Amino acid sequence: MNIIKNFSLKQYNTFGIDVNAKEFAAFTSVDELTELLSSKSHTNTHNLVLGGGSNILFTKNIDGIVLKNELKGIELIKEDQHHFYVKAAAGENWHQFVLHCIKHNYAGLENLSLIPGNIGASPMQNIGAYGVEIKDVFEGLEALKKSDQSIHLFTTNDCEFGYRESVFKRKYKDEFVILNVIFRLNKIPVYNTSYGAIEQELEKMNVKDLSIQAISQAVINIRSSKLPDPNKIGNAGSFFKNPTIKTSAFKALEKVHKKMPHYIVDENNVKIPAAWLIEQCGWKGYKKGDAGVHKNQPLVLVNYGNANGKDIYDLSEEIVQSVKEKFKITLEREVNII
Ligand SMILES: Cc1cc2nc3c(=O)[nH]c(=O)nc-3n(C[C@H](O)[C@H](O)[C@H](O)COP(=O)(O)OP(=O)(O)OC[C@H]3O[C@@H](n4cnc5c(N)ncnc54)[C@H](O)[C@@H]3O)c2cc1C
């Protein structure tokens, strides 16, 4: 296996941050990964598994080895009366996998079209968009424990999925390499068009017969028009999570900020769009050097060219502080800070 020294990660993260990995290796099989992790020279070395680099902010050089996941393969492993069970290797591109499923009429992923990144990272933060999260279609995953290279199966319960959360981001942070994910997809589609502008887009597209193909295309159209393309402007999508606050705190804030948008989570909790909070603090379109806040999407921090990870991180910290001051709400970062 080819281990490259002093490797630039600029092309390997969608923020386009130029940091170096002390070592870099791409693995295409579980044997190669096991060999890398168990080799004498790497047992005590810090390692980082990398997918598409679309949910990462590098703030420093990596003093260790970056393991680029290149495991490939998509397989229909079983079906029953209502479902197809499809296994996808961690190194497969997420959107290409969604398109594969749509082509074969495996329903359930259409709302998650065009999310960047790879299969392996999708359970990490329980990716979600337009009213669907992967926990809704998740059947299980296989992961390799880095410390002893044993392989473990995780069910939905084991993953403890939450809003942009799982055990892999918390309890088992950096302990496992996800090898593949099994999805439980519907034979008869259950359409979910109520979220965001999907219905309006379908109307615009003049869709008469609803299908997973049409919903996927509507989502692609909306996302392409709304979100900055990382190939043009460095970014990692939403930088912050939408905060959930107590209903009592919301009621107090609502007295001052009468038009505060919100979603009721349950009788005790209310979710507030982080984008609105950031915009209210005057950050929309802000630019300092090459680090900035996108002009249309305040939730998206951007690298206009040569910002480094610290520039972006410091900007995110200023945003956190100003939102805290104005609303007494602490924003949490969605992006993995490395
Ligand atoms: C324009 C844009 C739009 C986005 N929109 C959305 C959206 O709508 N919804 C959403 O949920 N996310 C969104 N994201 C975030 C991102 O696409 C997802 O989080 C995606 O799943 C990240 O995949 P990745 O392969 O790029 O992960 P990476 O950035 O490579 O890795 C993310 C984390 O997972 C770890 N990791 C990666 N692969 C593995 C593995 N096989 N085993 C163990 N750990 C691993 C990494 O070490 C890192 O900590 C968006 C990003 C961009 C740039």
C-alpha cells in the first residue's frame, strides 16, 4: 500500500483548507485497513478516517496518518414483502448511491439527494434533509474497532441516532471505522413532500404523477439554487445545528422578538433556526479576509480562497458569542473540528 508523507489535504476537504497530513494512505479493502492499523509503525500513531471531507474543518496539520476510505460496492442483500435491503460500502459516494436506488425503484432516500460526502459518514451525524434522516431507512452497519481490528454490527438502537448525532460522534468518537451500511428501502414509496419548498418545486416542474424520481429532481433543483457549490466556494454546508430551547425560554424571547421563527419539538422544547439567529446578529454576507458568512445562507460559513481553518473557526466563535449575547442561546457546531 502506498503511504505518502507530508500530504496536502486541500483537495480532500470541501472547505479547501490547505493543511498537511504527516502520512496519507487510501485503503480499498478491510485487509488493507487492518494491515495499516496493526502495523508496528502505526499502532501508536494518531489516525483520522476521511470520507469526502464535506463535514470537516481542519484547523491544523495532522500529526499522524489520514486513512482515506475507498471501500466500494453496492449490493441488494435481501428483500421481503415490503422492503429491499441494500448494503453500500463506506467509500461509495452518497449521491451516486441515492441515484442508484432511485434507478432501481428502491424508495426512501429521494429527499436526501445531493448531500455531499460518502456512505461511511452518513450514520456519523445521522444525515438529514427535507424531513428525512438516515435513521428512517437504516437497518444496520458494520464497523471495525481501531484498537483490535474486530468487526462489530450496530443496529439502529446501538447507534443512538439523534439530530445530527450518533454514538460515533460522542461515546465512540474516533474508535471505529464504518465499513458499510445497510439501508431498508420501501417497495411502495411513502412520499414526503411537505417539507421546505418541495411541493412548490414539483408544481414548477409541472409534475402530474408523483414519483421518487420527481421528488429527487425537485430536491436537486432546490439545493442547487440555494446552497453554495463547494467546487466554487469552499464550505461544509450548515456549520451550526438548529438549537432546541425550553418553551419557557422561547416564550420570554418571543415577547421581544415577535417574529422569531420556530418549530415546536414537544410541549417542553422549541427549535429555532440557527440561520435566523445568525442573520439577526448581522452576520449574513460578512467577510473578513477570505473567511465569511454566505450572502444568502447565514448558516453556511465559507472560504473565499485562502482562509485557514483557524480563520473560519475564529469567525464561528465570534458568531457563537454574539448569538449568546443577544439571545442567550448557545449555538453548537455541526461540522467536525479537527
Ligand atoms: C454543500 C453542502 C451541503 C450539505 N448538506 C447537508 C445536509 O443537507 N444534511 C446533512 O446531514 N449534511 C449535509 N452536509 C454535510 C456533509 O455532507 C455530511 O455530513 C456528509 O455525511 C459528510 O460525509 P463525508 O464523507 O464528506 O465525511 P467527512 O467530512 O470525510 O467526515 C466527517 C466525519 O466522519 C468521520 N468519518 C468519515 N468516514 C468515516 C468512516 N467510514 N468511519 C468512521 N468515521 C468516518 C470523519 O473522521 C469525520 O469526523 C452538507 C455539506 C456540504 C458541503
